[in-house]
Amino acid sequence: MGILDTIIDSHQKESLQEFELNIIIERILNPLKDREKTILSKRYGLDGKEVATLKSVGEEQGLTRERVRQIEKELLKNLKRGVVELEEFISARDLLINTISEHGGIMSETSLTNYLGYTDPSDVQALKFLLKLIAELEEHGADEHIKQSWGKIGFDKDFLHQFIIATKDLLNNHGQPISADQFLEQFEKSDFFKTNETRLTPKVVLNYLHTAESVRKNPFGEYGLSHWNEIKPKDVGDKAYLVMKHHGKPEHYSTITDLINQNNIDSRKAYKETVHNKLIKDKRFVLVGRGIYALTEWGYQPGVVSDIISEVIKDEGKPLSRDEIVKRVLERRMVKKNTVLVGLSNKKLFKKVGKNLYDLVK
């Protein structure tokens, strides 16, 4: 995204946020009768409460579920015709249409509300209701391909599906989560991008990623397929693996627990006892010190210090100096230097050869 695009984006967000959504909604609903206002307010959460079901509204109003549905449908139809003369609505409509257009003609509902900076539930509900009244936009329900979204009338969903297929191929070939910059770099080499380059600006590509149901972003800003454990961890072991991979160094299980909770991977809180019990059984982790765990893939090894000393000498295939042995053991286990020296003093396993070299007892 260039500087000009950034300025335009910032201006659009500020322009829409200048509107008081609740005031716009109030102006839109003002011509309605009290009962009609109540029905729409409850059905779309405009009263600051949870969205009410057709059945609950019907019971409250003494109407059947079907009658509430008919009234709602008719009210929306009439409001769509009436709001085109409301100045505040027209300005908000144009900004929303422009925003969606610049992101490729479709945006997931979550992406749109996040982009505009609406976090308060009442604002989110007001925005959803406003979108319902924009004749140039249509709602796309969540399915196996895309999340709940809003797109311009006539948006080419087949193009988006082709994009998603190309994206899944790229991610499967990469085999692990990928940053936004890395994804864009690799995607620009694909045949799909080269064929449709004029339609696929970086802003559009990243927006389409957020629209796809099969793609998710983890807490570290990396994209991957939704079912990957490093994108959507299934248990505390997956969470520990994810945070450790990004932390990059061994830690005590209590610190690993804190890292899990600090990164808000999901709503479930991790507890250190649970984490410790999981790590000690999971082969992805290795105990390298008292309560300290590392990832096995980092090259750390399990076992007592004498086992590690033996492995170090075997790997080298020749006697090593004491300092070299200490250095290499500490690369594989987090122990004190003296612990290594005590292990090396075991004459049943190791012998001193030459002036300061140690070898295995044959």
C-alpha cells in the first residue's frame, strides 16, 4: 500500500466515524410506528441487547413467528426506498460502498467492522442494520468457502473461489504458517496472480485471505489453513508449541503458561500444572533443565548429562577437550557447567587421554 492509499484509507475511516451511527439509525427509524420500531430494534439488536429471535419477538408482541418475519421484510423494503433521501444515510452509504470496492468488491463482516474501528457491540449492530438498507450491496451468508460477508451487487464469487483454490495450493505447498509479506511475495509468482494482476492489489489479496473460510491468521500474524494446529491450536500442547516456536528459546513451564495466556490464543486460560503435565508427555518438547523445556526440533536432547556427553563424543568421533565438551553439552541441555564436569568425572564412562582430552571408555 502506497502513501496515497494510506491517506485515503485514513480519511475514509475518519469520515465514517464522524457519523454517529446510532443517530443515523434513529433518523431512519423515526417515521415508523412504535411497534414497528420495537420489532426492528429487537431483531437487529439496536436496543443494545442481543439479537432477538422471530419467536421471542412474536411472543412479546402477540404475533406469530411468520407474521413477525413478514413485517420485518416489509419494513426493510420500505426503508430501502425511503433512506435514499436522507442526507446522513447517503454519505455513509457512499463511504461503505467505496470501502468495499477498494477491497475487491467484498469484505467479511468482521473485516469490515474491524477496518472501520467499530468494537462497541451497539455500533457493530447499527452498522449491520445500515448495510441491510444499502441497495447496492448484498449479504453473503457464511458457507464452506467464505465467511459472513457483504459485497457489491453482481460481485463475481467464482473469481473469489478461484483465488481461494490458488491460495490453498500455495499454503499446502509451503506447509507451514506464513507472514503477510511472505505470502504476497510467493503469491505474485503464481499463475493465478499473473493472469489477474490488475485486479489483485496487495490490499485486495489480503482482504480476500480474511474473507476465505479455509484460511485463518494466528496470534503472530501468520496465515495458514484453518485446520492447521499452528493456526488453530487444538489443545494446550499445540498452544505451547506455537508460543515456543515464536519465543525461540527454552523456558520454564510456568513462563510458557504465561506466554500462552498473554497471546490470547483463545478464550480458555492455561494453567501451569496442565502445561507441565502435557509437555512432559509430548515428544515435541524436551526437558532440558529443572522444569525447563525446549522444542525437540531445536536439537536439544533428553537424558541425563552423562548420556549427552557420550553423544557429543560419539558424534565427533574423537577425544575432545573438557571445554569443548562443556560447550557442546550446554548447547543441548540447560545445566550448570559444574554438572557437566561432575558427569565427565565418571571413570566408568569416560577416560582422560593425553594432556586435556576425554574419550569414552571402550
